[in-house]
Amino acid sequence: MKRYSAFAVAREAFRHHAGWERAWRNPEPKKSYDVIIIGAGGHGLATAFWLGKNHGITNVAVIERGWLGGGNTGRNTTIIRSNYLQDPSAAIYEKSRSLYETMSQDVNYNIMFSPRGVMMLAQTHHEVRGYLRTEHANNLQGVATTFIGPEKVKELCPIINIDGPRYPVLGALWQPRGGTARHDAVAWGYARACSDMGMDIIQQCEVTAVRQEGGQVTGVETTKGEIGCNKLGIVVAGHSGVLAEMAGFRLPLESVALQALVSEPIKPCMDVVVMANTVHGYMSQSDKGEMVIGGGTDGYNNYTQRGSFHHIEETVRALIETFPMISRLKMLRQWGGIVDVTGDRSPIIGKTPLGNCFINCGWGTGGFKAIPGSGWATAEMIAKGEPGPLAAEFGMDRFKEGRFIDESVAAGVAH
């Protein structure tokens, strides 16, 4: 596959752009593969990419029931950070953040990574104490974060109101190397790189059953026929419980919708990401000028991918006190994604009761920021048959043994 470069763009300009190839192949499935990954979102594609790059396993199929990147990967607010409190969380998210910095070079695709910085506002004294604790933990973990005062917050984000009557800004946990990336480009870049390694990305192919024999996985049944495999990876976010039931086991999680919206485009006014846990809202400005706004999950289990009025009312109403200027903006569009949430708000990466079947799920509202590190850890687990250092603490057995990795409140906000 031809490499993208400035020279390639110049060359094609003289050829009226007639020489560009398809970014990835659209093949029919083969009879069998060494590894099948169910789910062509960011985590599934990253797993396939690192299987090939780190472990030399390229006889891989990535199966997607819809279109590539059409789930949560294309429906999030693109925040990237790693300032979590618990050691296992900080390790995998920091690995992911560092991989984001070189991803454009790794996959030869511009993912528009922007390390603009992420600040998490402290608007109560309890939050101040919690973020100071996280700052100390991050220093021990090698994650570069610092607690800043309200004056610095105002300097970094001039449009913010730090003197709100109900929720004054008392400071913020600041990670200068956090930021954003183009969510679609992450999926497209991984897909192009996987296809270039000879892997098959099979879209519009729904898995209807998981085949097994003697307690070992042997393949899957799909709407495009039976496909055999030696190893199976389930990486399907909100539908993890459905696939687990097909494989004969249950997962300790629930699926809910997480909604977001963007405003009409405006001139540049905000070059950082701001998260406000007290009012449970967060905001950044996209490269096109839209204000990207998100909040908490819906209060009930559901599989909808649409927006609803209560989200606009609750999230925007809360943010207007901290960002008065958004009260004058018009909403451009709204959407939802289906997230899978565990009891301790940390993911599951591990083996399953079905032999040679592995699962990556439970990222809840923090999945996008974890894509490269999650794929790295899951690929290592599939290749070697056992979780490596990054994934060792995230197995399902922690719920049975009481080894929770509690990030429900430890990180200030579960995003």
C-alpha cells in the first residue's frame, strides 16, 4: 500500500488525484483464521494492529456487524488523559496517552492528535482534597500532572467564570500532555494499517453464535457464514453482554447510553479541555470551531444511540454558570453511544471461561482515551494466552475476589 506523505499529495495533485488507492480492502471472509476479533471499533482494530506489529500474527479477521468505527469510536468527545488515581488505571492510560503521541507515524495516518492539555475543575473543597491526593499519586506513577489555582485556570481558559455563586472554581487538576484526537481518523488509520498487513476487515457481518468444542472456541457463525478460528477476541463495548451470553458466560456489567452534543461553529475561544465533575459536564472546541459538550450517562439501562432533551437540559444548564457564553449558542447536532459499565468503573481485560476466548470490555465512559494501550494489552494477552503486566489486574476474577480497581470517584470523574 502506498505511503501517505507530503510528496504523495503533491504527486497526486498533478495527476488530478486519480492515483489514490482504497484505504483498506473489503474482502469476503476466509474459511478460518488464526485469530478473529469481533468488533471493528478503536479497541478491536488496535488489538489487531498490535497483534501484527508486536507479535507477527497477521492471519486475523476483524468482524463488524455495522460499519467500521460506527459505534462508540465515532460517537465520543475525543478526550485523552491518564491522570487516574489507582496504579493499574494510571499505567494503562499513560501507556495509551504515550502511544497516541506517535500513532500518526505508527499507522501512517494523521489522527490529528492535539496535546492541548486537560484540566479537571475543583469546585468544592472535597474535590480540592481529592485532586491533591491524585496529584501525589500521579507523581509516584510517573504521570505528569499538577494542581493549579483559580488564577492559572483563568489564564489557561479565559472564557471560564471562576466566581460562580454556586460552583466557584477553587483550582484544577492539570495534565498538560492530555488533549484530543480525531476519533474517526483513529479507526481509519488502524484499519488501513491492518489491511496493509494482510488482515481482513469484514463489515456488515453480524455474529450470531460462538462455536465451541470440548470447552474451547472453534469459530463463529455469522450472517456471512461460519468462520473458524484458533483464538477469539470479543471487543464490542456495549454489546459485550450479548456476545458473552453467546459464548456461555455472564459479565458483571450493564449497558447505558452516554450522550454528547456540539454547538454551531464559532471563532477559536478555548484551546484546552475542561471537565467539571461537580456539575458533571465537560467541554472542548473542535478544529472546526464547534463546542464539544458531554455529560454523564443516562440513568437507566438502554441501547439507544439517539440524543434526548433531558441531557441538553441537565448538562448545558449546569455548564452555563461556568461558561456563560455558551448560553447564546445554537446546538448543531446531538448523539449517543452505548457504553458498558462495571461496578468499579474499570475495564475487564482477561481470559473467559471458554478456552482461547478473550474479552476486552467495561471501559464505560473512558474508552476512547484507552484505545492504543488497550489494544497493546489485549494483543499481548491473545498472542501469549495470558494477560501481560498492563492487563494483569483487570481480569474478571477481581469481582469474585474483591480486588476492585475503584475509579468511580477516585479519578474525580469517570470519563
